[in-house]
Amino acid sequence: MLFLIPTRVLFSSPAATGTTSLCVQAADGELVQYHYGPKDLVTILFYIFIAIILHAVVQEYALDKINRRLHLSKVKHSKFNESGQLVAFHLTSMVWCLYVVVTVRNGAGWLFGFST
């Protein structure tokens, strides 16, 4: 937790990206600017910390409590923890994918944004 706050401050600073600029002309004539640089490593570090913290929260508050009630052997305990983490990851991915499909396409969503 001690490393999370400084990386969040660096991540949210205006100069966190933008050390090098690359402009690309999109097919529809829109100018897209991509900014990348060494400070993007701080962003990656921030997301790694968030993933570690979420992993620990799922383990501590969900899986360990269920494990105590089930009284599993060591091998089954290990398999249950691994499967539980995978289920949490896949559920999160599915919700995020559904969010993208419904909302992200110029505000209309992939499902409803196509013109006939």
C-alpha cells in the first residue's frame, strides 16, 4: 500500500505521458495522437499493484471464508483457490467486455451503433 499512493500521484500527473508524440491519420480523417514514454512504466506499475491488491481481496474476503466452511484437504484447498481466482478474473472480464460492447462506439455501443 505504501507504493500505491506515489504511483497513483505519478499516474495522474499531467506529464505522466507525452514525452514523445506520434500523430496518425485515421481512415475517417480524424487525427489521433498517441503519447508514450518512460513514465508509462509508472502506469504499468500502478496497474500491477491494483491487480495484486484485488487478488488479495478476493482471496481474503471470499475464498478463504468459503474454504473454512468446506473443510477441504490441502490439495483440494489449493485447487479451489486457483479456480476461485480464475472465476473472479473471468467474471470481471465478461462484465468489462459487456460494458465495452454495449457502451463504447461513439457513445452508441457496438450493439446499437450500427447504421442500416
